[in-house]
Amino acid sequence: MSVLREVIDAVDPALAGHAVAHPGKPRFDELVEDAGRLFVLEAIFEGYLLHYGVSRAFGRMDDDLRLLAGDVLYALGLSRLAEAGDLEAIGELADLISLSARAHAEGRDELVEELWLASARALSAEGGSGAREAARDRLPSAS
């Protein structure tokens, strides 16, 4: 089963009715090996897409429902990490969510891809410096 199908299956039944039949390809499956962290990253990325882009897994939503659904997916991912006690990943993804929102608010959309890749690497077995460091020089308040 695809990790996006797992994300769809994990959401509240009220949102499941908006799931697409064939969700797109997972974004981070080649970077993040740990299945738990991959689920979380894909759920949070789907929340991000509902806020700022085109969802791979959900459709037929008005703007208000898209925002609420995005928040639900952010919460789903972060709560899974909290249950696992993965404080390092919680911090990384909380930074990613806030820095991505800030980049969009400041019209720095080009920075967002770099933030997501930095976080994916930070959550991978190889590790990495993460979103906060990727944004430090380009979003001064990220320090």
C-alpha cells in the first residue's frame, strides 16, 4: 500500500469522503527510509499542499475546507511523532511548517522547495541540517 493511501486511511471519515481514487506518487519515499517518519512527512506535505498548492490525495473542497483539512493533516503528522516520542522530528517539522508559511507570506516561494528537501534529509538515515539552517540567511528571523 502506498504511504499516501495510508495517510488517506488515517484521516477523519469526514475528510475521507474527499479522497481521490488514485493519489499521486509519494514525494519523499526515496529520501526517508523510516516508515513512520515517511508517513509523517507525507501527511504534513499533504497538509502543506492543501494550504498552498494542489493536493495529491484530496479534492472537491472549498477554500475553507482545504485550510481545515491541511491543519488536520499537520496535526495528524505531529501527533504521530508525539506518540512515538520523536522530539527531534517534531522540532524539525514544526520549523518547516512555520518557515514555509513565512516564505510564502514574504513572497519567497522559491525557498520552499529547499526547506522541504532540507527537512527530508534531516529526517533521513543520513541526517542533515534541516529547514531552519536552510532558511537562516534567506529568512533572517529563522535564526
